[in-house]
Amino acid sequence: MRHALGIEYDGSGFSGWQRLKHGPSVQAEVEAALGFVLDHPVDVTCAGRTDAGVHAACQVVHFDSEAPRTPYALRQGMNSRLARSVSVLWAMPVPDDFHARYSARARRYRYRILNRAVRPALLREHLTWERLPLDAAAMHAAAQALVGEHDFSAFRTVHCQAPHPVRELQQISVVREGEQVIVEVQANAFLHHMVRNIVGSLLPVGRGERPAEWVGELLAGRDRSVAGPTAPAAGLLFLGPRYPAAWGLPAGVSLPG
């Protein structure tokens, strides 16, 4: 029987989602707690891997087990075993052909930038800091050049293992909320470091060092070496994947019906 879980985590103390031979990972933490509750080893498959220091509001995973456990027992049992930085939000049975990664039609990320003269003492593991004033409207205008299906080689790390650099960026926004500048982006899928590299190239526009047209020129040029630096991991939050409503998953990870 196949099950799905929605998982929230603070990535500050982990080397990323993926299970590693050395260093703590969210996947290993989840699988250890799940194996205890099910009383047998289990592998989980996630909607999208996150890097070291990146957080998730609702990572979705699936796994197979014939152990008789209710969704309530799975959620509560796992939460009694997990580190305090990881929490199962929901558990539910799903059809056998549901796949946490391949059934998703979109993924969403949020990046938070504290924009003030003084460095943060609070929430410093959950946002990045930019001391120079940022023009959020200019950043938003520049970002719109990225909407659509494109070759995102200019925003792809050299370590990316994806077979091709083409992705469909469905929407991106940059807004100011008080002292914070917030970038939200949704795409069918993302390349390694793609969101952080996009943010790193929007920041020079926000500081007035580059014109808004520069981001579109970077996209067309497909040259990572001339784009902006990779923004820090701490500001990035994986909001979660989005699935067709027919799967019957919670509203937060479902596309409009």
C-alpha cells in the first residue's frame, strides 16, 4: 500500500534532504522515525531535494508498506521520534501509481531578504541580509523575463546533474513587506541552485548596479560565469510541490480543481 506524507523542516542542522554516507540528512531522519513506527526498514521518495541549510514548509514524500497503520498513527508516531526541527504535518493513503516527484506539476519556493542597515540577530538562519537599499519593483520587472519555457543554463550550478537545462518557470514575483524583500517562484521543476542563482542575479538590479534588462540578457546568453553569485541557502524555503486535484491531497499542495 502506498502512503504520502507532508513534512515541514528547518534545514539549518542538516546537510540537505538526501541521505548521505556522512553528515545528517532530513531523509535519514524521516526514514529512521518511519521505520520505527512501521517496524521495518523503509525508503521514501521526495518531491524535490533541498540543499544544506534550505528549509521546507511542506515537502511531500511517498513510501510503500503493508504494515497496518492509520494516518493518525503514522503522523503522531513519527513526530514522537523525529528531531524537533522536523515535523510530519499530515499522512494519507494514496493510489499505487502516485509518485511524489513525477506526479507533481509544479514546485514553489520563497526567498526572504532582510533589507536594512543592521545585520539580523533573530531568524538569521531563515533569511539572508542585504544592507544596501533594494528596489523591489525593479527586481520584479527584471524577473518577468524569466517567465516561460527557457534554457536556464545561466542559473544552473556546474554540479547540476539534470539531463538538460530547459525548465518552465510559471510565475515569479518580488515584493517588499516592511524590511523584507520576498521572492516567490513557481516552475514545473528546478535546476540545482536555480532559485538561489536567480536571486543572486536580481540583487544587483535591486541595488541599481545593473539595469532590469540584464537578467533577460543573462538568460539569453546561457553563461553562468557572467551571472550573479549564488545567494545564501538560509533565505530559501521550499513551499512545496503542487499536484493535480484528482489525487485528493491537501489543498496546500494541490492545483486548483
